[in-house]
Amino acid sequence: MSHDFNERTLRRGTLSYKWDQGENLFGDPEVLPLWVADMDFKCAPAIVRAVNERAAQAIYGYTIRTEEYVQAITGWFRRRHHWDIDAAWLTDSPGVVPSLSIAVQSLTEPGDAVILQSPVYNPFYDVILKNGRKLAESPLLLKENRYEMDYDRLEELMKDGAKLLLLCSPQNPGGRVWTKEELVRLGDLCVKYDVKVVADEIHCDLVLPEHRHFPFASLSEAFAERTVTCLAPSKTFNIPGLQTSFTVISNRELKRKFDRMIEALGIGSVNFFGPSATMAAYNESEDWLDALLGYVKANQEFAVRYLDEHLPELTPVPSEGTYLLWVDCRKLSLSSAELKRLMYKEAKIAFNEGSLYGRNGEGFLRINLACPQDLLKEALDRFSSAVKNRGE
Ligand SMILES: Cc1ncc(COP(=O)(O)O)c(C=O)c1O
């Protein structure tokens, strides 16, 4: 079945977090939003059907998770990622970020050091610092325009007593899809120093054609024993507003601790639309996802070509996964505040400004490519004119 990702759907005035905050966040309601990781594409037809059927029931009561729902999840990971997940390892959660926070709370004590690799999705900082844990930062190394892990620094932090590592795989915002070798090398260090791992693999399905995602916990029994994997259909199928996600924890003791916190917070029940949408996604929308990945790749190639032609002083970091493009703008010699001004006031567009993801993100911008190509072009045209007219 073919899918029309070129259709420009009007999202202004729909209570959209992405489209209806122009005035509030950027000082102008007309700013074109290519920031938060939410796609401007209609969902797969099977999901729309399933949600409409649920809505038509007209009573939105408490909802159960069924055997079929669990099988939809386990079947998907077996088919797409060659990972056999036992139903007993699953816990429902309203979101990956809540799961990250609960994992930090249940697997560490206040004051413990928790490792992250920057630049990284900004809530990673919040779930460490706002839970009273200590930030142990291992900056990624940008080598030949591709991020790599700094194993020496990671080992140093582990030797110094870090208790937990937050892994972003695939990596947001840098777009790396970590290879098996890279993950095994990281995992071996975690085993050696007895560091637990929270693997945020929400972008696992958004991997561009010649790359492969390896679930960290699937790589060895020893890795699985120390890992909480956080997953969701939300990023893959553009249903983040349904607040439906889950964790996979095979170690019974870790799972008991995690589940106890979910119960203490009273957030264990599922969203009314969640299981139906998840089943429609995982059981019936694979062709939509494959078409989407082709479209995102074409958008990435388009943006890279565009920048090369019109703004050669900017260097895009090629994405292997996610629908995000991380662009090195350091040659413009602009501060974070100046880059924001250039985007919001001059160009009237909003990409994400890089320092949000860590100090080493300063001078970078993150572009959300999951939009119709003409919208992407319009945003790049506006940005390119603003860069050229700067200072006039
Ligand atoms: C790495 C990563 N984790 C988590 C999330 C959000 O997860 P949730 O909406 O389920 O809390 C995002 C959204 O962009 C993300 O990029």
C-alpha cells in the first residue's frame, strides 16, 4: 500500500505541543516548528481505524491489557529485532521518560553517580539531577563527523563508583545507531564494574536502511541481567499523545524494584486507546513504517544536499537512525542566544538549539525531518536567507 507523506496537514489550532506554542516559546505564532520529535504525518490507517473504533464506544473507562496486546509487542521485537521477550519481563508505563526516572529512583540511591553520554536527549539530565543523583558525564567524541563513545572516560567514571549508565540507543540527537561491537565493549565495562544500564531504545525502529539496531539486553545474558530497556510504539508510529510505553526487565530483582515504584506512584494502568493503537501498529502497520523510513531517508538526503549547496559553512552529521538531523553550525561563530534569535526572530523557524543537549551541543542545531519535504524546504529556505542576511 502506498502512503502519502507529502500531504501537508494543518495542525495549528489542534492543541498541538509542536504547532500551538509558537507565541509562547518563540515569540511568534507563525514560526515553522521543526523541533520536538513528533511527526507531521498522519498515522498508519490501521491505527486511525483502531482509535476511531475505540472513540466510537463513547465510554472511556479503565482499560485492561490483554494477551493479544502482549503478543503484539513480543511478536514485533521477535520479527523486527530478533529479540525474544518473555511476557513476564514487561511492565507498562505512561512514557519512556517516566520509566527513565523510575529506573533511576529504584536502582540507585540519592547522591549516587549516574553516567550519561553527551550531547543527549535533555530529560536524561533531569532524571539524574532532579532525582538528587550526581551527573557523571562522558562526552561523546566527534571523529570525522561521527560520534563515538569515549571508553577511557567511561571506565574512569565506573572506577570512581558510578552505579548506573543511561544509554541512548539509537542516539538522539547525534543519530548514531551503535554497532554490536560498540555495545559489547560498553556492556563488558558495565559488567566489569557492576554498573546497571537503563537503555532508552525508543528510536529502535527508526533505523535507516543500511544500519541495524541491536537491543543492548539481547546481546548477552550478563547484559540482560543488569538492564532496564525502555520502549514504546510512540516514536515509531507517531502516537506519543497516547502515552503508552513499556519496559523490559528480565532480572527479577530489578523488575520487582521497578514495579514497586510504578505501584507507589499509581501509574500502572494503561491508556484507554493505548493497547488498541499498539496492536494496530505492531500487527498491521509494518508497510507504513517501511515507507516512512524511505521518506525520512529522502528528506535527509535532500537536507544534506540543500545545506551543501546553500549553506556550505554548515556541516550535517549524517544520521544512521532517528528522523533527526544534527547540524554543526559552529563556523557561524554564533552563541546559543544568537542562534535562537536567528531562528525565531529572523528566519521564523524553530529547530532545536544544541546546547539543550549538553555543553558540547553548543553551536549545533537539531532539525526534525519528519515532515512533508516542501515544508522542510520552506524552513531551510527561511533559515538560509536569514543566515545570508545576518548583520545587514
Ligand atoms: C531518546 C528519547 N527518549 C524518550 C523520548 C520521549 O519518550 P516519552 O514521550 O515516552 O516519555 C524521546 C522523545 O523524543 C526521545 O528522543
